[in-house]
Amino acid sequence: MARPRKTGLDYFPFDCDFFEDRKMIAISGEFGINGEIVAVKLLCEIFRNGYFIEWDELLKFKLAHICPGVSPEIIEQIVRRLVLWGFFDQGLYESTQILTSVDIQERYFNVAKYR
């Protein structure tokens, strides 16, 4: 019996200067380390499932569970800021509640072609 095809990744490239990006500096300035960890956890969730993820209440509360001390309300604020500052595609977020970006999609397809 054939094994089902995996849609997500086991790993993804993480830039050494991730935290020096203007968007991450802004997130850190507003939300502290909580903003940074939520952004990284979101990337892990996205790449684990493919190259996008639907933003909904279940994901928000899952993040609140895996990010101790960060309330669901703060997580919602962080996601909205990440969308506003272009970390995630604003059009897709507003129309379908999808979190992704061109950069995320490029990383996914570059890694996936070598599996």
C-alpha cells in the first residue's frame, strides 16, 4: 500500500537576519518577544501544512496554548499587524482569512522540490 503524500515540510529555511527585518523589529517593539515567537510559531504551522494556513479561532487558541502567557486577543493583534506590515499577504487575509506570502510560497516550493 502506498504511503500518502505529505503536504507540509519537516523543516524550512530560516534566515539568520529574521529578527533584523523591519517588520520583526516593529513587531518586537510593539509586542516584545511575544510578537516574535508568535510569528515564528505561525511560520511553523504554515510550513507544517504546506504554504498557507487558514486563520480562524481554532488556530488562534492553539497558538495561545503553545505560547504561554500570550492571550488570544494579543495573538489576534499580532496577526493583524503582521498583515498590515506585509509579512502576510493582505489581500488574501482580507478576502479568505488565509495567511501566506510570496516569500513563504517560494520557500515552500524550493524546499519541496528536493524531497
